[in-house]
Amino acid sequence: MGARVLLIGGTRFIGAHAARRFVESGADVTVFHRGQSQSAVLPAGVEHMRDAAAEYPIKHFPDTLTARDWDIVVNMVAMGEADARAAVDAFAGRAGRLVLISSGDVYRAYGRLTGHEPGEPDPVPLTEDAPLRSALYPYRAHAARMGAYAYNYEKILAEAAVREGALPYTILRLPKVYGPADNADLATVYGFAGQPQWRWTHGHVENVAQAIMLGATHPAATGRIYNVGEAVTPTMGERLARLPVRAAAGKPPSFDYRQAMAVATARIRDELGYADLLDEAAAMRALV
């Protein structure tokens, strides 16, 4: 019998690819979700737990989940403190490890980029020990456009709730993810053609899914935080030189582009032996 893995969320894009990687590793996978969407990538052998309570932010878990024992619980969709803490409390004593899917937007550099954090640019690449933002709730002002979840979105607080909880944990900070089902037009590259020296770490969804599976199952990952993404982050100009010519779509945000959003991914590679499944440059070329 394989590891018993519960994915909170996980029917779309990153979660669906992660579910496939877990299944291919021999795990028994259950996905808890609303039942409103499902990717063709999601393997047929996955068990589905559908519940209307699986509405973001997920703060309630049915007895059908909390009465079972899990080797690994992967929270794909924790938005902030309340729902991250709810997951910790619900599965304390029932799970061997809680894996939180976080984001590179926790770093102070993101605040410097967007103008919410005063000061000069932070040096890059950003390691897992780089300073975090002090200005919280980075998307609250845009909740009307992005959706209600953005009002209380704050991965810094979600991470803190997991670190302070009673469950062993692993935290994975994801890059900008792209693949056939999302960001397939590479708008996050072509859209910044006017900033050829700027760097933003990306990751193909299959590589990110591999990192999630490895971070969730490797014994050495317990209690650790890992950046996920390409080994070396090229400039936008270097990326575009390898891609077909295309007109830039729209105007990029008015950010301080002196601040790069390039993260270091040596820790997950050195400690866990992570290696990309797909060459990132070739994957981008193949996508377009």
C-alpha cells in the first residue's frame, strides 16, 4: 500500500499535475474539492471527496476526512491565516505531515517591486532566508477585480500558522507557473518585453508538480522551506531571444523593475536531490 495522500484542492492545473505525480510514485491519492472543475490530467485512480464546504477559503473539513489517517496532507489552496490554521487543527494527530503551497510573493522584494515596501532593491537571487514583506495583504486593494479571496490573501500568515502548529510541515514557495492549461501564451514573458533586463523565476507545471511530490515525501523535507523554480533565472530579454517573435500584449504594471523577482532553488536541489523533469527553456519553446 502506498502513502495515503490528501490534496486540499487539486483538481485544476498545478494540483492535477501534482496528483498525477503522487499516483505515479505509488501513492493512494484523495482530492477534497467542490466538484466544480476537473482537469483531464487528473488520474482516473484518484478518490474524490466532494463537498460544498470546499469553497475558498476552506475553513471546514467534513468528518469523512478528519476521521481518517493520512501520511501527507497537501494544502494547495490555503489563502491566509484562518484557513491554514483550520487545516492544521483539523488534521493534528491525523496526518504525518502538512505541506503548504506558498508563493514567492512573501519576500520583501515583492513589496519593493510593487512599491508597497520602501527601500532599495533586495539582492537576488532570493534565498529562503531572504527578508519577508512587512506590508501585509498585497492584493486587498484589488479584491473587487481578483475576487473576494484576495481580501484576506496573505501567504506570510499562512506560513506562520503552519510553522506554529502541531503538525510536522514542509513549505514550498512556488514561482510563476506556466503550462498547457494556464499561462500557456506566456503572457508573463511577452508582456514584459519592455523590461529586457528584469528577471522573474518561472517553472513549468510538470517541474513544479515534481517538486511538490518530492517535498511532500522526502524525509529530509520535514520542517523545511523550499523555493521552487528554474535553476537559473534568465532576463526577459534572454527568454525572448529564445522564443518566436510576438507583439507584446498590453502595458506592464508600473513597478520598480530595478527589483528582480529571481529566487535561488539550490536548497531543494541539494537537500532533496530535485531535478527538473523538463528543460525549462525547451518547455517554453515547445509551448509556443
